[in-house]
Amino acid sequence: MTEASTLSIKRSIAVKAVVTPSWKEDAEKEISNAISTTDEQLAQLEKEGQQVINDMRNQTANPLDPRVQEQVAQIQQQVGVKRAELEEQKRNLLLQQSQVRELEMEQIVEQGQMESFCDLKVGDNLVEKMQVSILVRDGVVEAIEGNE
């Protein structure tokens, strides 16, 4: 490689948002919808789990057979594991919801990541090239920080 050559690299860009009434409303709505979806998934899980157990018991001559009881216990365990995952997901969403409600207007928050490409050449500062972020206010780019 000669000194004049360049290399195109992929980098992550932090997307930051300015908290505005509109941003806050959208974030709360998105989290509320996710909580509702999680509640629906929990209800569906319980319903389907009970249905499988009832079907299993109805299809056997002896519902008290140890093999049937073992299968029922396995299904109940699987449902319990999935229920715990969904409940943890809901707890995290409720925490996010309370954090969003506590945000002050004009505060800057991390909103996510994007990827972009940049050219790298000998003598460039790799750390500086990688530290790029975009500041957005209500969907409009307000600033690109660290871009050379």
C-alpha cells in the first residue's frame, strides 16, 4: 500500500435526539404500544399453555399417568420460562417509560446507531474518524459532530 492510498471503512454513528414535546410524546407512545404487545403476548402464552395441557389430558385414558404428569410439568416449565422472559421485558419497558417521563426538554439523549462509510488514509486519526454523531430535533438533522 502506498502512502496515497485510501481504505473505505464502515463505522457506527451515534444518533442523538433533542428532547422536545413531540419526541417525548412519540417515545411514550412507542413504549406504551410495546407494553400492550407484551401484555397480549403474556395472555396468549397463558391461554395456549393451558390449551395444550387440556388437550393432552383429554387425549389420554388416564390423565394421572406419571408420563402425562411429566409432560404437563414440562409444558408448565416452558410456559414459566417464557412468562419470566416476557415479564422481564415488561419491567424493562416500564423502566424506560419512567425514564422518558423524567427527561427534561432540550436534553440530549442517545437514540440509536447508524452505519456509514468513510475513507481512511495513512496519517488519519482513526479514533477521530470513528467518533461521529448526528444530532436530530424532531427528525431533522441539526448537527453532524466529529465529521471531517
